[in-house]
Amino acid sequence: MNRKSTFVLLIACLSCTFAKAQKTDYKTRIQLLYSGIDSKLTDTKAGLYYETTDISKNENPHSWLWPLCALIQATNEMEVLEPGKNYMEPVTKAIDEYYSDKPPRPGYQDYPYKERVSSRFYDDNQWVAIAYLDAYHRNHKKKYLDDATMIYRFMMGGLDTAAGGGLYWKEGDKTTKNTCSNGPAILVALQLYQITHKPEYLNTALAVYKWTKQHLQSPEGVYYDNIKIPSMNIAKATYTYNTGTMLQANVLLYNLTGNKHYLAEAERIAKAGKEHFFKNGRLPDNYWFNAVMLRGYIELYKIDKNKNWVDFYEQDADAIWNTERDADNMVGKKPAKALIDQAAMIEICARLQQLDAH
């Protein structure tokens, strides 16, 4: 090899090294996404949010609760990055508009109460509780613990002995018990146990964990969608968030108990989840489902420092930003940009930024 070739090769290697050393500017992405929510998806007068940017064609005047489940977690992660800021407050006030004191237990319904009486889903409530408890660990605001405790009582109304245990998905609908209402139930109970040390919370978490693993885990390690009641037939669709909550539950159980069985199970789920969902350099299209799964991978990464658990999320986040973003810096494959998608990407970017900061 001559001197010129050696020099060219050296420059190429240095350029590659420099490119790898450059960190993605997640903070800018977060602020651009948040600005889009603020300008195009917020009804300032009502203190509520819109489902998508195509307001005239939305199903309802305001958003379902589900996208706010994503937004409250996203704003929590923004506050982690910017201590002293109060991104959660307007979202919390909006969520309060979904409060319903309908017997037998108060909880949040899926649409603003003043606009109409609507259904109540256990998982919608649980996602809110998870975000509130994450925030409580940081700032100890009484409201967050009080509301999460209320949600725990509400979700326990969905637990019975049909199919041997587990929680239903929707209040008053006893046809399915879903991973999406049992995985987060475990996380709510474990977080409350971490804070209060009350045995009832740990007992609930362990019982629901055992039931969910027994009835809804696939042989490879990922999790199915639900079990039908009373037929006991399994709906075998797989979604990233279901695998994610159970991955995170195993890591939290390991942290709390020191039992290495939970850590081994977390690593098994993590390996299976990546192999099952990450295809051709991309995760499935639902950003928020993927954001929930990232929570589990990050909890595991904190323990074993295995970069394989987060590198594919960095790759997917870059692909979304580079190929699924419009001129207003809003993300999504459809022309009408959805609140849940913007919030999910904020959470993903914020969590990846938190890792970069360490």
C-alpha cells in the first residue's frame, strides 16, 4: 500500500471514529416534538389535548385518555432531564378532567367526564399511576402518590378468580384478561411497595406475576395479548409493550428480592424480545408500544451494562427521525400526526438522552 492510500485509509478511519463519538442531539428532538404538541395538539382554552392534528376529522372533540398516558410519561422524562421544570402539570390537570367517581371505586374514564360518561379501562389507569410513581420518586409530591394509590384500589376491582386469577382489561367486561392490564398492574404494585413497604403490594405483584407468566408467556419468552374468558383460548398476537412490562417487572423483582431467577428471566425475555420484534433494522410501527418496551430494556441495562439492549432503539429512533418526520418536525407515517406518537418519541429520546448523560 502506497503513502497516498495509507493516508486516505487513515482519514476514513478517523472520520468513522469521529462520527461514532458524536452523540445524537436528543434534546433538540425533544424540544421540537414538544413544540409541535404545544402548537398543534393542545386546546389551551379547555386545558385538554387533541387526538391528531387533523382536528376536524378526529373522532371526538378531545383526546382519549390513552394518548395522555403517553404524554404524562414523556413529560416526566423531560423533567428528569431538566430538574426544576414543570412539564407534567398541564398534563396532570388534563388527566384530572377524566376523573370519575362512579361506584364501586373512583378512577379515570377514557374520555373527559364533563363531555360525557364513558368507559373505564384498567390499563389506562395503570399507565398514569406508573408515571405518577416515577415522578413521586423524584419529587415526593403527595398528589402523585395519592392518585396512584387510588388507581391501585380501582384496578384491584378487575381482579377475580376466573382463569385462576389476573385482571380484566376493561371495567364491566369480563371477556378477556390481557397482558396489558396485568403487566402494568405488577409495576404499579411493585412501585407502591418500594415506597410504602406494605406487604399487600408485594403480595399482589407476585400473584399477578405468577398468573401472567403461567397463562400469557410464549415458549420463546415474549408475551401474548390476552386469554379469553371463559373459553381459556389465548389470543396470540404479540405487541412490544406486553413483553416490555414483563421484562421490567422481572428486573424490579430482582432489584427488590435479589433472587437471580428474576434476572435470568429478564435476560431471556430481553433476548427473545429483540429477536422477535427487531426486524430489518426496525421495530414495529407503534412508537408508544415500543417506548413501553424500552423501559424494561433500560432497567436491565442499568444492571448488566449490555449495550445490545439499547443500541437497536437508537437505530430505530434515528430511522423514525430521518424518514418519518414532516416539515413541522412531527413524526408518524400518516399525514395527520397523532398525540400518542409525538409523546412516545419524546419518551424514547428522553430515555436515550438519560443514558448518554451517564
